Amino acid sequence: MTYVIAEPCIDVLDRACVEECPVDCIYEGGRALYIHPDECVDCGACEPVCPVEAIAYEDDVPEALAPFTADNARFFAEPLPGRDTALGSPGGAGKVGPVGSDTPLVAGYPPRA
């Protein structure tokens, strides 16, 4: 099990969760943040600092946001638009920096005003 970042994060990218994460498992896409399901240690430090309540434990993701559970994993497992290979498990977001692209689910959301 892991924590998941869902729709409220799109176009917000507050990064308070990134700074709170002790294992550097929160990666930055173009419009949203993503938690690596294999690197997350389930500590929960990210959840209370999220200003838009976008983070939830996998079992607690509201049904309406359930597609974001698989979508967080997809960000790492599949090539993203503009990338030839999957991101995989690079061992920390700090090594990678902002990725600059998102999953089709996130990219398909209309921009927030």
C-alpha cells in the first residue's frame, strides 16, 4: 500500500509534501505531483501538509478519485508523452528533478483558472 496524489493537486503543485517527505518519493510532473508506489514507505508525513487535501492513503482514496491510484503508478511504469522510456524507479525525485510531462489522465483535465 502507498499514498496517492489525486485531482486536487492538478495545477497547484504546492510542493509542501515534497519538502516533508523523508524518502524523496514525490515526483513533479508538468501539472501535478506523483508518489512513487515502490519508494513510498507509508509514513504519512505528506498527507497533513497538503493544502488542497489531494493526498490520501490508497485504501482511503474517495471513489470518485479512484482512477488516480493506478495513475500514480502509471506515471512511473509507462513512457509519458515526450519520453521514449518509463521513468521506472530512479531512487529519489531529487535525482530526477521536474519531469515536465504528465499521465494522459492528468493532461486531459482542463486547466484551472
